[in-house]
Amino acid sequence: MSSVSFDHVTKRFGDTTAVDDLTLEVADREFMVLLGPSGCGKTTALRMIAGLESVTEGELRIGERRVNDVDARDRDISMVFQSYALYPHMTVRKNIESPLVATRHARPAAAERAARVREAADVLDLAPYLDRKPGELSGGQRQRVALARAIVRRPQVFLMDEPLSNLDAKLRTQTRLELVELWRRLEATFIYVTHDQVEAMTMASRIAVIADGRLQQVGPPQAVYDRPANLFVAGFIGSPPMNMIAGEVDRSPLAGPLRVRTAIGNIPLPTPPTTNLHSVVAGIRPEHLRLGGSDLSVEVLNVEQLGHERHVICRAGDARWVVRQAAHEPAPAVGERVGLGVDGASLHLFDPTSTERIA
Amino acid sequence: MGKRRNVRQWALAYALLLPSLVVFAVFAYLPLYRLVHFSLYQQSSRLGGGERYVGFGAVWDVLSGERFLQGTWITIKFLIFTVPAGIALGVLLAMAAHRRLKGIKIFQTIFSSTVASSVAVSSVVFLTLVNEQIGLLRNVSWLSLKSPNSALFAAALSSVWQNLGLTFVIVLAALQTVPEELLEAAHLDGYGAVRRFFRVVVPLISPALFFLAIVLVVYGFQAYAQIELITGGGPLRSTETLLYRITKLQKNTDLQVGASMSLGLFGLTFLVALVQFRLLERRVTYGN
């Protein structure tokens, strides 16, 4: 097993910079999720590890070895593709066996190959399907064949490019769990690319949020959720997303307690912010707003029932906010003006120009 | 009511089939029937002199005769020269042109251009190339039209070139259906470029290769214009393929022999296509 590190790695395609000065250390046996919107460079980063894209600048290492110029097939990694990339003309057995027979000089004996295929198939419940062709399998089964092909060679690092995106919602939830179980069992390094923050939150040891080719933040899921480093991460992580509003820090001693003045009311600040900035962007997660408070005033646009809770969609100035409300509380009426209470301790403040976090 | 609707549907189906049935009848079945007829009846040498039944024995005499067997052998050699080389060259060209490079479309157009040029034109171009006085290839002995040992090969080469556009276009189209991710997966699995090609690409484009194998064999059997234009059957009848021989049998008295040889050619083509289907079908991977 092995670590992977990007050291000031840049990847350019002509004039476009896909990955911009990425420095990221993926620890041995870590489940690292590269998270970001489509086109942000996360897949390019993954493909550089695989050796399917060259590195324009910087150094890429797998373990202690610099791999910038190492051919893809000599990197000892496995990759699961979004489309699964199974060989349609081979049976499931041949597909799984494929990495073991590919290199003639390193080919294990037939008996060992069979045993390893059997083992991988057992891990992924594929034993009954070994003699079928991929075309005869369901989406979920094909996905497991792709995983089996990845684990059969026991590589140092597993790379996964949106492997769940072709599955339906129910199967996705189930497969998430199976992937984490597989990761624990293999004690391997997983690097997993997705645009789905739920996948990132539920599976990752750490998340690396990427936008516009740049690394925005790295950290354990809860830390990234609790303290987003900038406005992009704040808006991207969390569902429903964080509510944002522009405001001004009111420091005048005559105005009473310290607070952020906004178009829809004042948000109290428990502690003075560690900045002299006047203008800020305030962010509040939907679960940190309380209907019936008196700090802010909004108009109810819609109420979404989810069973265990409800989402109250409100007009807050120019923005739409979401307030989470427990199902047992009384629901507001659509069109009603309601007050919102804010827990100042859970307020996020960002610099509107640099978009970085202030407090 | 259900029955009446049924009858109407059947009537409609036959009405829609009728035009193509008529075309087939006039241009395929009727000629085939006439062919069988001519092979069984010896025509008189006098105009309007009637005909005489000679039967299957006469057909057999022709098919086991030297004229037919030698023509068959020359045709087979022609196929051996044209089919494998035609497919291999088409695949090579298509592989070369199947890249995301700037201006690659220009090469794709050039490579496929022989589709649009007639046999006559490409034969004349080839003749110029091997012309004894001015031809660029006049000193290449294995392309000499003067020697019975090389003339057939030269004509075959012209054929390969003539068909290359078709082979190229078909293989290129097939290559474009092979998903990029599949080749990347094979690369990561550890396959080198050559094994990637034979283990992944060839199986996936095998329906196209199968199609080409059949088409090129049929083209080979039907090769006439390039033989007529390049070698005229010579030297010493060494390039007289079956079809070429048949077309030389135009006189009334020759009709029975020509018709019998045509039947033999039909049988051969049919047989080869059948064998190809049985042998290759098993290896061809269709779908998903």
C-alpha cells in the first residue's frame, strides 16, 4: 500500500489550465475524495495519477517513487472508470482475470489466477455470473465486475472516477456502504473522484475540494462542513446549501451589542471578528436558523415536506434561503412573513473580495 | 372483425413488398433461370437455329475441364493476393488516421478517396505507374506486366489500392465506436500497444472485418475491369480469372460453356461466403 503526493503539480491542455499548482498529500490507507463541480480538474488530477495524462509541471509521487515519467502500466494502480470500461467480448471471469494475464513476464500460474479471480468474485458476490458477458448484467453488477477487476491485482492505490454515477439512487446508497467496507477490508489507499458531496461526506477520510483547477480546502468531512475555508466550499458542501447574505459589521459602541447588519435584519455576533473588515458575507446553515426568532425577517415561499423534517424556503432579500424545521413543529403558511432566530456561534463570515473565511 | 383486419394487414404487407419483388425477379431470379437454361441447352451456330438439350453431363464436363479449373486457380491466387493485404492495409491506414490531430480530416479524406474513383481511372493510373518507358515503378520486377509470374500480382495490387478507400472508411468507422476508456482500462491492466490492439480492438471491430472479408472476396470474384485494362488476361493467359474467361465466351456456340462456368462461379462464391460465415461468425463479437 502506498501514499500519493502532488507537489506543485500543474496540467495544461494548450491554453487551458486544468489543474493549477496542486499540492496534496494522500496518506497511505486513506480514503481521499476529490470533490468539485464538473470541469474543475478533479478527473484530470486522477488521470495523472493513473498515468493517462502527463504532468505539465511539478512532481507526482506514488509512495517514494517519482512517477511523472513512469508508464501507466508500471504504476501498480487500479482504476474504476465511470463507464466501468468492461471488455464486452469477454466473460466476467476473463474481465476480472485481465490484469493478471496482461503482462506476460509477471503472469501468475493458472491455478493462482483462478484462485484470485474466485476470491475477488466472492468479495463482490459475483460468483454466479462468472461465465456471463457484461452485456447480460445489470448496472450494479457491471459496477461490481469493474471493482473486482480492480482488486484482483492487489495494487498499491485504487483510483475511482465517479463510479456510482450510473447507478440509481437506491443502489448508490447501498454501493457507498460496500465501497467503504471494501476499503476497510483491503486496507488500501483509495482516491475517489465525485461531484456528489453526499458521496464525499459519507465515505471520505478526508475531502479535497477542487474548483477551477485549484485546491480549495482539504480536511475530514466534518471539519470541512463546520469550517468551510471560503465561499465556494461553503456553498458547495451541505445540502441544502448554506444560506448567504451580504452585510456590514456594526462596531459602533452606541449601537449596543456587536452585530452584522443586513438587508433583512441584524445578526448578533457573540465575539468580535478577527478582522477590521467592514463589509462581509454572512453564512448560516439551514439547521442553525430557528423559525419564530426575531433577528431576521423573511417571507415564506414554499414548504417542502421530507417526512422526518421539512425545508422552509424563504425569500431573504434577493436570495432564497432554506430553513430546516423538525416535523413536529408547526409549519408556517406559504406567503407568511416570519421571524428567524440565528445562533451567532454558528455564523460563518467571509471576506467578499477574497472570498476567504474570516471567522 | 379481427380476421378482416388481419387480411387487410397481410394485403398491405404484400403490396409493399411487391416493388422489390418485381425488381428482384427481373434482375436476379430471371437471369439466374436463363443461366441455368443456357447451361443445359446447346445453342445452334446459325442465327435462330434453335437449341438442343445437352443436360447436366455437359455442365459437369465444363466444370471439370481445364478451362474452368485453371480460371478457378487464377481467381484463388487473385483472392489470396487481394483480401488479406487489403484488410491489413486498410486497418493500418485507419489506425494511423484515427487520432485527434489537427488536420487529420485531410488525411482521412485522401485515404478514402479511392472510393470515389472508378476502376477504369485507377487502372489507368496504375498502368502509368508501371509503364515501361515513363512509369515510376518500371524497374520493379515483381510488378512487371510482361512476366506471367508477376502480372497477376500487379493486377491484384491495383485492386488492393482500388479497394483501400472502402476498407479504410469501414475500419475507421468501426474504430471510432471503440470507447476510449476501454483502451485506457486495457493500458492500466498492463497490456502493451500490440496486445491492446489484438485483445481489445480487433474483437470489437471484428464485425467490420468480417464484413470486409466477404465484400473483398466477392469483389475478387467479380474483378474484371482492372484485368481487362491492365493485363488483358495476359501474358500467356496468366491473369485470366474465371469471370474474365466467362466474358470472353460471347459467341452463340460458346453460350453453353459460359453459362456452365457462370454456374460454377456462382457456386464457388456461395460456398466461400458460407464457409466464411461459419468460420468467422464464431469469432465475431456483436453488440453491447
